Amino acid sequence: MRQGTRYSRLRRTCSVTISSNEHLLIFHGVDSVYGAYHTYTALLSDDSELLAVTPEPISSPRPSDYFGARPTTLFPCGATLIGNEVLLSAGKDDEITLILSAALDAVMERMKFIAP
């Protein structure tokens, strides 16, 4: 996240080891205009080098799914990899817990790789 953008406030994170030397970091940023939480991913090497990042959110709150006390919040709490499926537990509206899933390949396709 670049300083000065709408989504520059990095918040809660979790990660999943996807290979012997790569880790998928899952985190959310808070939209400073509306206060909405958006989930992003980054690919890190074992030595914490940033290899890639999703330039757009992989998940954003949808008030139509559930409308609670804070309808613009959706924040990652924990993640695991089962086969090729990333499972993510997330808090929604500060009231309920969701289990979200996505194919690892689909998440990786959304990544923008950083040139060496």
C-alpha cells in the first residue's frame, strides 16, 4: 500500500505458506473516504521480499449480504490452504464470522508481479 492513497491504512493480516519459499499475505486496508474495509493479497519470499500484490481488492463488503452495526467492514482473521483452495475466516460488520474461499490459482492471476 502506498502512503497517500485512499487505502493507505494497513490493518489486520494473516498468511498462508504456498510453497517452500513463498507466502501469501492476506490483509485489509481501510478506505479513508467511506471507511470501507477491502481485502488484498501480497506474495512474499522467505526473506520477506515483496514479489507481487493485488492492485485491486480480492474482497470488499457487500451490504446486501448482511447489514449489521458496521456494514462496510470485512476483515481477515485467519487463513489456511487446503489443496488449491484458500480458506479465509473473516469478520463482517463486527457481528458475524464468514468463511470465504477462492482457488489459489485465481488469487495468483490477480497479482501484479514486481519487477526485480
